[in-house]
Amino acid sequence: MAGEPISQRRAARRTLAGLAAGLCVTLAAPAIASVQVWVPAWLASPMPWRNESAANGAPPLLQNVTLRQDLLMASAATAVRVRFSNELGEGPLVIGRAEAGVKGEAAQPLRFDGATHVIIPLGGFALSDPLVVAVPAYGELTVSAYLPGETRPAVRLGPVRIASGDATPGDAAPLLRGQGVVSAVLAERPTAPVAVIVAIGDSITEGGSTTLGAHRAWPHQLGRRLEGACPGAFVVVNAGIGGNMVASDGRSPSLVSRLERDVLTMPGITHVVLMAGLNDVRQKGPARDRPGAGVDDVATGYRQAVGALQAQRIKVIGGVLTPILASPVAEPAIPGPTTDDKRRALNTLIRQGAIFDGVIDFEAALDDVARPGRIRPGAHREDGYHPNDEGHLLMAEAIDPDVFALSPCSPPRP
């Protein structure tokens, strides 16, 4: 977190934790007199600026533009609060104006303690005032922010639209893959769901290999499936980041280090599905001639993450790591176990059940029975490593709702 003292980061996190804990009390404003329950309906983890936007079609440096994000809501809402993040930015984030509304309908201004603009200091965030808007489950909430000053957004890559000046981009504006400024949307609803599930991990959870803007990552497809079977019972949100590692910082903070901000400060979380470790154990370097982390290092990270989550009474489900041998990039022979040897060893630990509260076998969902260790034909991208839309659907369909709740269609909790 460039330029940000640790004390400031901790203070910001304590502030958000207080907001989350006190939402049901502090939001009883005149505009929303019947506040009952707030849950995260959309997540995107903060991520340092990567200089990847240009390669994905979006300009890396934004200035005097309006940035639009269409966000798939994992819960119906009677009101929303939008969280803008500058926790991993490079300087103050100036939002000259912001608005939100159901996609295709008129948007309303977002306010910040009554003001229509906000300056978010380095290392900070801004949570908007409650906005009364009826959003259906798995409808899209469109959020637009006018960015007058030089801005390098510091939230994970995703679908964005950009227009020059203070003018909201329309549907005809090109859909680009770039970093955003929104890190969460909290939804007001009349009852608590049976389970609020955060999927956390790397690119295979983030879903960057799926069709841009179609919301086909496995957490989205799982959420739609559960909503169709048990309306209002489940909320599934996505905290994956491409390139993320379990116990080491890489292109983003490690999974262990970001748990507090991305999970523990969010209201109502009951379950986490954790699938990560491939980026840790993969051979490193331009020639992939250096070994990655060892199995014990990753297992220690798993235990640290599970311990922190279980201490807050959050159940942690381990995701069995997906096949990788279809990758066309050959690894040189170096002393010690291969990446796939370590992947299999981690999967044995996950399946044994000694670390996690439950297990989801994503390997079995994707494995090619004719060539074990490879993703089945038609379910992966050109790199052979990342599942495509079909692969993510197979992953979602492999999840038994009983891993989250024994009576999944029970009435939502008051």
C-alpha cells in the first residue's frame, strides 16, 4: 500500500468494521425508516494498479472521464450503499459526482454525508449514503463516477465503460476490461438470508477468462442457480483476484493479508469458499526455472486463513484445485516436485478434511477422464489452464447446497 502508514490502514479497517457492525442501528435515517438487514450484494477486491488496462482496451490513466460499472446484484435490495475504494491507490481519489440505478432505468445521485462529491485519501474508502432503489436479485446495478483528476483505479479488473467529461457512458460505449473504483455494494433487505457466501481466490474464482460482461464466473453461476432453487435464501459474492497467492504478496496482497478488508469487515458473512494455491506453487521466473512455494507453506497459509475466519464463526469450505496439465507452456525439469505434484499434494490435504469445514471438488468437476490432470475439452481457454464459460458452469453445478445449509430452502432468518 504505497505511502500509507500501517496505523492508517488499521484505522480505516476499524472504521469499516464499525460501519458493518452498526449498519442496522445507524442507518435509521428519515429516508429509510424501516431498515432491517444489510448484506454485501456485490464485491470486488482492491488491487494495486497493474498497468494491464491498456492491453485490455481501457486507458491506464483516467482524467476528466466518467467510469461506468454494471454490477450483478447477488441479492434483491430495497436500498443500496456503494463503497468506493482508494485503499491501494497512488494518490487521492476525487469523485466529482456519482450515480446509481437499475440498468436501463433512470439513475439517482449518490451522496456522501449529504455531499454529491468526495475526495478519498490514499489508503481510504468512501461508503455512500443509503440510496432507495428497488433492485431484483441478479439484476444489474449501474454505478457511474465522474473522475475529474488523474486517476489510476485500484480495484480488480472487470467490465467498464468510459466516456469523456462529466457524461455517463451509454450502452453503446465500448465494453472494456479495466480496473474500477467500486469495491462493494451493500443491499438492504427485509430478512437475513440462510447463508452469505464469499468466494475468495485467484483468477479461476475472479472469472477473468469468461465472457466479458456476461457474469459467468462460477460464483455468479452458483448464485443464480441457488436463487432459482431457493429465492432469497443465499447470497454469493466474488472476492477473487487474478494472480492472487495464499501466503505471499504478488501482484496483489496475499489472500491471508486481505481477509480482514475483503471478508471480515463485511456484514452478515456466514461462509467462505477458498480456492487458491496454484499461483503459489507454480514454477517462477520468465523461464519458469525457479520452484514456487512448497506445499507446507501453502498449507500454513490455509490454516491461518481458516483460523481467522472460524474465529468469527464463519465456516470455510476448501476448493480442490483445478487441473493444469493442458497448459501448452512446458515447464523445464528442475530439481524437486513439479507444479502438478504440489497441486495434487495440496488436493490430498484439502480432501482429507483436517483443515476446512467442508470440501468442494472442483478438480472432479473439470477433470478429463480420458487424460486425468487436464481440463476436459471444451471447458478451458486457449491456455489450457483457465476454465471458460462452460468450465465455470461445470464448477457451479458441482456444488451441493448442503455444504452451506442442511435445509437450504428454509425461510430466510429474521
